[in-house]
Amino acid sequence: MGLTSNGRLWLATCSRALLLAVPCLFALSPAECAVPAQQGVVAPNLDDGPILQAVEFEGLSTFPEDVVLEALGLEIGRPLQFMQREQRVASLFRDYGLFVQRIAPTEVPGGVSLIIAILEFEVDLEPGFIGNDSFDEEKLREWAGLLDRSELYLHEADGVVQRLMEGYRRAGYHFVEVIWVASDPLPGQRVRDLVFVVREGPKVRCINVQVTGNDSLPDSGFLFWKGGLRQMASPKITGRGIFSWFGSVFVEEELRADLVAMRQVYRDGGWLDAEVQLEPLEFNDRRDKVSVVVHVDEGRKYTVASVELVALEIEVDADGQRVEREVPFVFPKEDLLAEIELKSGGPYDAARRNHDSLVLQTYYGERGHLAAARFVNPGQANGFRVLEPEVLLDPVKAEVHVLLKIVQGQPRRVRSIEISGNTHTHDDVLRREISILPGEPADLEEIKRSLQRIMGLGYFLDQQDPNHRPPTFRFREVPNEPEAIDIEFLVEEGRVVDFQLQGGVASDSGLVGLISLSHSNFDYTELPSGLFATPGEIYRREAFHGNGESLAIDLSPGSRVSFWRFSYRHPDLFGDHFDRWGAAVEALNRDRIYRTNDEDRTHLKLDTIRRFGQGDLSLRFGPIWQRIKLEDLESGTLPDTLLNSSADTTFMGLGSRLSWSNLDNRRVPREGTYGYGELSYFGGPFGGDEDLVKFEGHFEQYFKLAGLAGEVDPVLLLEAGAGVAVPFGDSDQAHFSERWFLGGSRHLRGFEFRGVGPNEGDHPVGGETMVYGSLELRWPLFSTPIPGTTQRAEMFRGGPFVDLGVLDRDAWDLDMDELRVSYGLTFALVRPIPISFNLGWPLRDGEGDDLRVFSFSLSLR
């Protein structure tokens, strides 16, 4: 009985599909094998297939035939199915270790018969390990890739050996050897005992790395302040050091990567012909220590012979090939060339190339031509791009001819602004920080500034969670509107509710205890569903959350300073969005022990707040009431300014503060300006016991020093301030508690807290006039990656500083003979708990000053 045409199609299809599956199964391990569906083959209806009359297996000895038939989806007397499109063959290999070598269909009366040749792979159901003295079996199984399965086929053993050796070598066992042995096969069985024998050898440490020939980039400096080739390359293999007395663990793979990094440093610096080669490794007799010698052949440093700039448009032709077509410049070419740092005759280095890419992106971005990298689909977006430049080398002259290529994109306008991720924060809390509006031309710098304001809120940051993603933004193209974009700001709710119960010590405050409850994104209208549900709903941000208000309650007993404080702030009373009005109230009591006396200060302030625009510029003003008690005066000679001050004084008046900030991050600023001027008027028509006017001005400028370090840029901080306290009316001097003082961990480090003269005897008297300044370099010493970004977060920093300050007894006078200057080193733990440490020494001090080399504070300054 012959087959129908449908039957012949079935027969050919099955044979062809299964034969296509064989090479895949042979190439892949059981865990990895997956046979893709055959392209272009459409199986007929299963019920139309020929009847399977018989199946004969060749090479099958371990498993019953009915088990294999079921695994393949075959049943005698039923239509020949398509074995479920080859997946049955793959599962047979994966589940049973049976490899289908050949399928031979034959026409028989009533249907078809199959001859299936099977290869049974030998397997160990539980491989063993011996000789692994330094690591347990679980670690070896992890390296071998056997954590999720126990069985191992013998043909995989060589791959396991390779992975085990790689794991050992990554741990420093440079001389490790691994072999495998298996028991003799038994007739009729495919299970064999497999054992991996490990000869670990010694763990090797690198005790010295010597680099020769790096004349242009010599290693210099000490401790954290080092320069030269090795500092720029950040090698993993470093030899003995201050934190590795026994040397660094030697991993040859990391050493090879270090050589690549050194070569890249030279290429980035313009030494395009530089070669970095490893000399033969020198091991000691025990083979547990190695010395590394790296030789550098720098070659000549290339300079720029010419720079040209071209604007391109990228198209795809009919053959699908990418075609670059030159187009006119949107902006004057001369203006663009004036912006870049690559100049004829100048060095050809990566810092200038990166600068030029950024400055061109900024130039176009400010004018609406947004960077394609910021789009959801950057490869398809018609945005601004800096393409890989064409560089023509002249090795004889050590010069390069550079052709910079850009894709200008097109100008965009903003159609809409979207916010996502603010699951518990009201939209308007974020929108009032965004200074670009729908319908306006897209300005990349203004968009970035809006992002900085959102980050500055602190609502979407979590210093305790290293996996928390900071806010960012991206662009979406609008279908059928090529000139329009949607801007999406992406945030993730952060930690805004803090309950702290902690203790500590600070050089200015002594032993400190703190019980603190704060909520920086408070909403008094979002009430909990019930009394007992309150704690959980607050924790889940479902209650009292989302309107940008702030609430803080602090209680802090201490050895020198004890205080309690309550504060509340509402940022937008009338929902104005821009140019908004807010309010704040603060009540505080602080008891502080000074050397000469104790001071008990009770303070109450109610402020009206006016924020202009998005709030970069703000004004706050309102009434102030405070009562100051001077108690427990020290016996002996005390300053007249203290003795002439009332022991119980009430101040009543009006305060105002005008502030400006465009810092990129309010907590850990790296760039921008912050400043304020504060005026307080006590007495006169407001009553109280003292007539006094106080003014203080403060200024901070942060300069990001891009390109000087690794992934985190150093920061230079310039800080300056001045203050004056002017008595009037019935008051002939400023009350002792309202005078200015310097010294401690904040201003004039290297001096004791309130330890700077002018002095009367052994006691500083403070001043009615104050001027101070500081210059500080903040160099990143340790950083960690920020998840989901290419950025890194600074964890620990340090650097030198110079402080100066002067106090004068009288208002509006400044005696420069009272100038004090100090210098030193500062270190700060930025995350997770801010702590700063200072080592300061006076360059200029005065008679009677109290000095203090070491100071520290539970803050970043």
C-alpha cells in the first residue's frame, strides 16, 4: 500500500526536521540545547499523517523502548506526529542523555516504520572533587556551573576542568592543576563515577610592581595623592601597600587587563604608538610571591596638524546600507570651531576629545537639538550625535589630521512633560521644580537644571540603599510630529521618613544622643485609615506623605549640648506652582555648656516664604522671639563682655533671609553656587531687653574639576562669609550670646571650638565683626557604581584645605592683626552616615588662642 501525497510530505518533513536537530544537539550541552523550529516548514494536520506501524531502536540499552517512544511523542497505530517540532528530540537529550543520531523512515503496508539510532552518553549522577583544601565543594560546583544540576556527562568534563582552573586562578592560585578521572565502563551501563582531582598549589601574592620607561607619566606622590601612569590606569595588581602589607592577590587575567589600561592611558594622552609589555614573571622559590616588571616604550606624543568639522545626515539606501551625506550647518561653523579645544598645534588627547563632544552637545542642546542618547530609542531618534572622528596619522611627524563628524538632528519643542515613578508623591510637587513648559523650545540645559532641582528635594534618594536609582529623564518622539518631543522624568520613591535612635561624639559637642523623627515629604491631609494602621501606612508611604511639606521632631541629650526642636514647613500654601508662597515654624530649646558659662536658649520663629520662579531665589521673613539665660558662670576672671551681659535676656524682633542656590545636589554638592544674606532686627518698636541688628552673608562656589580623576570628579570649594552685630538704642554692646565666634570643625579648623581671639586673659570674647574664608579640595578616594547608570557615587573623600578668619571686638571695624590662618587635611565619609574628620595646624595664631589639631563632626562639614 503506497503513501498518499500527504503521507510522503509527512515522511520528508519529519526526516528533514530531525536531521536538522542532530548538529544542534551534538554541539550543545544538555542544559543549553534547544532546537529552533525549522523555518519555512508547515506541518499538515496531525490527523492526516501516515500511521506509525513499527519502531526499531538501534543502540538503546539502558531505557525501555516505551519510555523513549513516549518521550518522542510516538505511539504505534496512531498517525505519525511531527514530534512536536523537534522539541521532543531536545527534551530526550536533556532529560535522558539520549542522542538521536539517525532517523530512517520506511514505507510499509498501512503506513510507515522508523529506525531510530540512539547514542547513549555516559553520565555521572553526582561527580566528586578531591584536593580542594581551600574551598568547599559548593564553591567548586559554582565555578563549574553545576549548582542547578547534579548529573554531569563525560563529554562535558573538559569544560568543567577549564572553568575550575579559571575560578582558582581568579582567587590567586596561579599554579592550579585540575584533571578528571572516571571509573571503567561496565557492560550495559552508562553511569560511571567521575572525580575531579585538584592540585591547588600556593596562593600567589604580588609583592612588587615595577614600571620602567614611563618617563612622561612618572609615578609620584604618596598615600591617596598620587599621580602618574599607575594612578591613571587604576591597576588591580599593585604589590605591597599601606592596606596590603602582604601584597595584592595575583591574578594573571587582571594583570593583562592592567596592561591594556596602561596602554589606553597613553593613547588617551596622545602617545598613539606607545607599547606596554610585560617582562617574564619572577616567582620566589616557594612560588607564593611574584614580582612584576612592566616596560613602557612611549614613542612620541602626537599633536594636531589640522581640525575640520563636517555635518552629516545618515540615510539608509535601497540595499539597507548606511549612507552618510554631508549637509549644511544649522549654526555658523566658525562658532562651533571656536567652542572646541582641539586646535592645530595642540595635543591630541582624550580629555580634549571628550570635552569637545560634550561642548558641542551642550551647544546644540541649548538650542533645541537634543542628544539622541537621551531618547527612548536612541538608534532611531533624529537627535544630535557626535560620530567617531576620522583620524589620519602621520607617524613621521607624529601628527594627526582630525575630521570631526556630527549629526545635527532637528530642533524640538516640548509637547508634554510626563512624570513616572512618583507612586506616593503628588505630581505638582515635582512639576513646580520643572522650569521648562509644554510649547517651549527644548533646552537641554534647562531640562538638566530641572532634574537637579528634583534631585535636590531629596524625596527620591535613599542613602541607605545602594541599589536605589537616582532621578533621570528621557525623551520620546511624537508620531507624525517630527519636531515635537515628550519629556519623561523618571523617579523612584526614596527614604523620606527617618526615625533615629543613636549616640555619638563630636569634637565641638561632646557625647551626643539623638532621638529624631523627620518626614521630608509630609502631607497633613493624607490621614491614615485607622489608629492601628498608622505605623504601617506611614512606612509604606500611604499616610502623611506626598505634598512636599517637612516635619521634624528632635530630642538630643548630651554631655555638652542638649536640645529639643520642632519644625514644620509648607512649600506652597496656595498651590501657585511658580512664584509660590510658603510658611515655616520652628521652636527650639538648647542648653549648651561653654568654658565660661552655660547658655540656655529658647527660640521661636514663624516665617513667611516667597519663592521666585522654581525657588532658586527665595525670601523668608517673619517674627522672632528668643530668651537666653546665662548660668553657672565660671569662677575667676571673666571677660567684661560676658559680665556686662544680662543673665536673663529676651529678644523680640523681625528676621529675613534672602538665599540663592543652583547646586546640582543640596546634600553632596559638586557644582554650582549657594549664598544667602540674613538680617535680624531686635528691640526698638518690637520691644524686648536688647536693641541689636545682626547681618550675616555667606557664599559657596563649587567647581567640578572634570577629567582629573576617575569616574568621580574632584571638587574645589571656595567659601566666604562675613557678619556684623550692631547694638543701638539703650544697648552699648552686643550681648555675649549674640557675638560671633570662630574655631572648631566648621570655621578655622586647627583651632578649638570658640578658641579664636581677640581674648581677655584666657578667654575669647568674640567679635561684633567677623570675616572668614576657606579653600578646600575634595578628592574622591572611594566610590561605588550607581545601579542602572554609568555613574558612580562618592563614598569617601579627602583633601587639603586652607582656612582664614578674623574677629573684631567692635562693629564695622576689622583689625587685620587679629587675622588667623590654618591649613590641613580633611576626610569625610559621605555615605551612608556623614562624618567628617579634620587635621588642622595654624599658620597664624594669636596670644591666648586654643589650638586643636584633630576635630570631627557628624556632618559633611
